Amino acid sequence: MPTTESQALSPTLELAIDLLARPSVTPDDEGCQALMIERLAALGFHIERLPFGEVDNFWAVRGHHGPVLAFAGHTDVVPSGPHTNWETPPFAPCIDADGMLRGRGAADMKGSLAAMVTAVERFVAAHPDHHGKLAFLITSDEEGPAVDGTRAVVEHLRERHERLDYCIVGEPSSSERLGDVIKNGRRGSLGGVLHVKGRQGHVAYPQLATNPIHAAIPALDALVREHWDDGNTFFPATSFQVSNLRAGTGATNVIPGELEAVFNFRYSTEVTHEQLRARTEAILDAHGLDYRLDWTLNGEPFLTAEGELVKATIGGVEAITGQRPALSTSGGTSDGRFIATLGSQVVELGPLNATIHQVNERVRAADLDTLSDIYEAILVRLFTSGEAS
Ligand SMILES: [Zn+2]
């Protein structure tokens, strides 16, 4: 089996290993973007570094006319936790005896970044005068607060009326085998913190107190039982989950004065966050609670149902793997939610997500070469129509 030392590596794996060796724990980039920029500049990309706050980002473009396709991704990774929990050191990438490339970020998502760069290198070599404009939108703040990263770059592009037709995000979308799932949207995420006020007192004198736990339980039960929507072809039904519930002083003989419940909606395109807020408040009001509610909109849902990008992506996966991918909107939020606001068609396609954010993160090394071939096949479909390729 291949190892990093004894056998020649593909350009994709070489670049992936160079990126993985840099401990770019969010929001640090640790020179990953410089590596990518060097390769893209050599291909004739016009590079714009767009740092915001402590976050490094860049936007790179090649070509002068026609539709714009951007590859999007992040160079930051989640922390590794104690290195002693890992079978191999998280920032000393290697390919093991089973052909797995190991290291923090192998799947999420430095492997994809390497595959994008090498796909574009081959595509540009074969089609130096390609139609359309190729772009990269790269950030080092996807795993952190995600404020000064893609969101800020997107606002910058919006201000100067930059066109973005297609976007391929390299998030690890695959489930059982490479390319079996393409994400063509994501659910929205709406968070809430509910504070229910009561009146503290002695459990032996309940007539002198108001128990916020007793008041909140029927209301929370109603929220849990509420049928928010049926979902649709692309989205499962909207779900409401309570993630934290706190009340009580610790003493067994005290009725507490307040209860706090933290909850989250993952919602489909069948409802809006405004509707979810209004319906939640109506249910709480109907139960007569004395409450305060703080909302956080983490991300609105987006969907790329049909169109050239979905068609080209399915076609590219099918041509390279021989298998037809499924479309899915499952999983958490991604930077696709910001990019979609530019009116861009957005898909997410990357390696298997089985080990992301875990210790011993790894991805089949050969899958990264295949992924690079798929990205190239998508480019050929979108940007060489009518050209003999
Ligand atoms: Zn990621």
C-alpha cells in the first residue's frame, strides 16, 4: 500500500498533505491560502486577498466573460483535542496501510481544496481559452463564528455587483461512497432562548409562589407536539428540539423563580423564520406564561432545485463513478447559505463525512483523486459546450 515516503503521490494528494501539515485551527490559516494562491496565480488567476478582522479570505478569478463558477471552501479546521487521543498526530498527515489519508481536515475540507486546485490546473491546461469565469472563494472562518469569513466576502462581492452564477462548495457531502450524495440546499436554523418567570417560594407553601417549571412544561410539550409543516420534495418536515433546560436552586424545598429553555428549529422552505417566531409566541401566549424570548437566526434555508449546475454535477459524478448521486438537504448549516443570497446556484460535493470533527479524521486517499476528476468533469460540462474536448 502507498505511504507518503515510498511512492510518488498524485498532485492532489501532495497538495492535500501540504495543507494538512499546517495546523490551521479556526480561524488561523497558517499559510494554507498562500499555497493555494501560488498555484492559482501560476494559472493566470487574478488574486484578491480579503482579510476581515483576524480572518484570512481570498477571491480569485480567471477569465473575462460569461457565467461565473466559483469553488468555495475553508482552510480552517476544528481543534484536534489532545493529540494523545489520535492514532497518528493530527497535523502530521500520512497515508496508512489501508490507503486512508489521515489528519485533521482530511475530509473537512483540505482534501476538497486540493482536488479543486488540481482539477482547475488540468482544466486550464486543456482549455486555456475556456468559456466563462473560474473563481475561488476561500475563507479561514467556516468552523468558527463564520462572521468575517464567507459572509463578509459575499457582502463585499454584493457591494460591487459581482456576478456569481454557479458555486461548488467542497463540504464533505458523501455518505457511503464518494459522490453518492450531493447537497443542493440546506435547512434553515433558528435558535431561541426562553426565560419563564415565576415567583420563588417554599415547596410547602405553593400558594405563595408561582412555579415556572409547572407553567413551562405544558407549553414546551405543545411546542414539541406542534406540526410545523410537512416538508417538501427536497426538505424533511421542520423540527423543533429543546437542547437545554435549566431551573431550580439545587435545594429540594425551593420553588425556583425562573426557568430557561434553549431550543432550535431546523426548518424547511415551507415556512419562514417570521412564521416560526409568531407561531411559537402564540403557543406560549395561549399557555399564559410570563416569559421573555431571545431569538437567533443562524441561517435561512436555501435550495438549488434544478438548473445547469445540478445537471452538470450529477453528470460529472455519473461519468466518473458510474453511479447516479442522490440530492439531499440534510446536515447542519454551511457557507452555502451566504453564497446563495447572491442568487447563485449552489451545490456541495466533497468526500465521505464519516469522520469529520472526530479524532482520527481520515478519507480514502484515492477518493481525492476521483473527486478532482469529478470537479474537472463538471467544469468541462459547464464551460466547454460546443468545444471539442
Ligand atoms: Zn467544512
